Amino acid sequence: MQAPTILVVDDEQLIRWSLTQRLEQEGYRVVEAGAAAAALERHAEGVDLVLLDYKLPDGDGLSVLKRIKDADPDTLVILLTAHSSVDMAVEAMKGGAYHYANKPFNLDEIALLVEKALETTRLRREVRALRATQAQPFSIDRIVGESRAISTVKALLQKVATSPASTVLLTGESGTGKDLAAKVLHYASDRASRPFMNITCSALPDTILESELFGHERGAFTDARNLKRGLLESADGGTVFLDEIGEMAPQLQAKLLRFLEEKTFKRVGGVADIRVDVRVVAATNRNLEDEVKKGRFREDLYYRLNVLPIVLPPLRARVDDIPPLVHYFVDAYNTEFRKRVRGVSGDAMRQLQTYGWPGNIRELRNAVERAMLLVEGNELTADQFPVAAGAGVRLDETVALPPTGINLEQLERSLVVQALERSGWNQTRAAGLLGLNRDQIRYRIEKFKLEKPAAAAD
């Protein structure tokens, strides 16, 4: 590894020489400057640490400190002074100095101070690298697909992530990737360096869920032997993801609403208000408007959460994304299972694209995982996807005329609508699902006066 570079700034040549000799003995690379202007020039060349004299012929150390910190906030500065005072020390620390040392100084003490400062720099870089590694799997590119439906969602996620919004509501069917979207929101925001905490509201009894979210005081209930900080408190500055929020009990909904409105809460059994700064991302596969009408979800909480709604489209509405998703999963399981599967046969891919995928991306991933576990060759074939094998069943084997008869026009219209929705309004693919050509499907679209929904519009 390259030795750390230390900039020694002092107008006395003897002091610069003595510091340089000792620091070079410790294995550091040392550069020197005798004035403020020269110090700033040397700093611009790249240094890890600055030993900065308070009195310089063309300025004072505090002004140089400010300019160094403005140029690179990560540069650590140790201020050297022969006129130490409490006020000066406080001002130096407020200006961003790592530490200060009094003249005349002991070279051993300076060497130890430099070592601790550089260790701080190393730890900061390691933490930054670790956070970048953690964030990488949840970049916007992790959401696979380029269809119009998912591209619209990705653009919205990026825009919302950088907004000051304190609440976001993710909706969509089960398996559409709401948990991944929540992580993308967090790691694309300026909260990425702070915690991401998540909890599934349906996974815990109401009393435990309240304690997990808001924490509890010692003795608040049986077995509460110690104070416990909840997720909201632990995630201060970051993001809390509340999955399946539609399952939350009414009394907890009221407490969550108070927190969202006032940014404060009380621990279970507590009396003091605790203020934190968190973004709440809620997700549900339920229709919360219907839940409000049925009295199962608070209307005021729904409106508070629904400030920035994002709807994750079902897989049947983004059929063009199935091939890249399949290839993504194949590559991932090749690495995990140590296999060398090249891809999927044409018949298998057509079968996968005509299946409805009620379980959405989660079901597709599970289907590819099963196929990858069982495959012995280097290509996945149609017979390895039994879940999608019924996608092309013959209607004369599954549909019987009811004794009371049927409205054929309504049936035909319903089938055309289903085919268009399943194909994402791709007329050629919708025609294929119905055994028609493109002209025939267009005729029926005009016949039934069908219009493409805004979400699927070109």
C-alpha cells in the first residue's frame, strides 16, 4: 500500500525539518509548506493529513483550515499553536480540526497523534466502502426490465428517492418487488448512509409489533426487564419499511398516524416524547381504498401515506421483461449452484411469456430456481417449467356451456381484454394468445371500443 501523505505547514524551517524527519522515520510521505498559499496548493495535490501552524505570514491557521475543509471535508487537520487558549481550541474544533497540539511539542506525542488521526481516516474510508458495497445490490439497475410499465416506475423511484418526502406508499400484487423498491428508494437517497430497518406488520402479534416499532421502557409489561429502542428510534436519519401495512391493527394505525404527523412518539410505557427523522415507506398488496370503506383501515392514515404512491405493475403487464428476468435469474443461479446453463429454449421462453404468473416475479424466480436445480444439460427446456405448462390449454377441454346459456359477445370481449392486459397491450402477442392475427384483434378492439389504459399508453 502507498504510504499516507502528510502536509506539514509552518513558517519555521526548523520545525518543518524536525517534524519531517520524525514522520518519515514512521514510514510516511511528507510534503512541506511555509505559508498559507503554498499550503493550499500542496493540499490540492492530494494529502491524507495536515499539520497546520496557527500563525502564518500570509494568514492564520483557522482560515486555512476552513478552506481545506471546504475543498475536502475528509482531510484531517491537526492545528499547531504556541498560544493555546480554550476559546481558540473550541474555535478550531468547531472549524473541523481533528485535534490541536501546543508548541513546544513532544515528537513522540505528535507521532502518536498522527497515527490515531490516520487510523480514523482509514476507518472512515472502510465504512464508506462498506456502505457502497451494501448499496450496490439495491441500485436502480437491480430492477430488471426496460418495458414502459417498469421504466415509468424506475423513473418515479429515482425522483421520489431524492425528494424530501417523509412517506411513500408502494402498492401492487404480491411478488411484484415492493421490498426491492423500498431498498432502492433508501439507497438512492441522501439517507443511504443511515440505517434501513424493515418489519412485516402481519408477522407479529399487535403488542409485539408496537414494541418493535416504538420500543418500550423497562417494566412496561411482563418480561420488559430492560429498556428497548424500537425500529423508528434505531433508524433515526434513515428509512423504516413497513411491509403489509394493511394488516396493522387500528390502535397501532392511530399511533403511527400521530408519529407521521408530529415526528414524535412515546415508547410503550413511556411518558417522554422522542423525536426522530425517518422516512416511512409502507407497502401493501391490498386495496387500501376498499379497506377504508370497509372500516378496516383509517382514512386519515391512508391519506397521510398516499402522498407519493407508487404502483408496482404485475408481471403480466410487462411481458417483454420476462426474457431479461429469466436470464438474470439463470445467471444468478449459475453462480449459486455452480452450473453452466447458457439460457432457455425458444419453446420454453414462449411458454413462460404466455403464462399469467399470478405470483408475479417471485413465482417466476421460484420456477427458474426449480428448473436450474433439476437441469442436467446446458439449456432449460419447456418440460422443466410445469407451472407454465397449462398456458396453452385447449378451450374445448376446459369450458362447458352453462345450462342457462351465455352471452357470447360478453365472453368474447372479456377474453380480448384479458389477452390485451396479459400482453401489456401488445396487439401481436394478444392476438397470438387468442389464435388470431393482428388484423382480427384490431377489429375486435374497435368493435368493443377498447382503449388502452393510461398506464400502458405508448
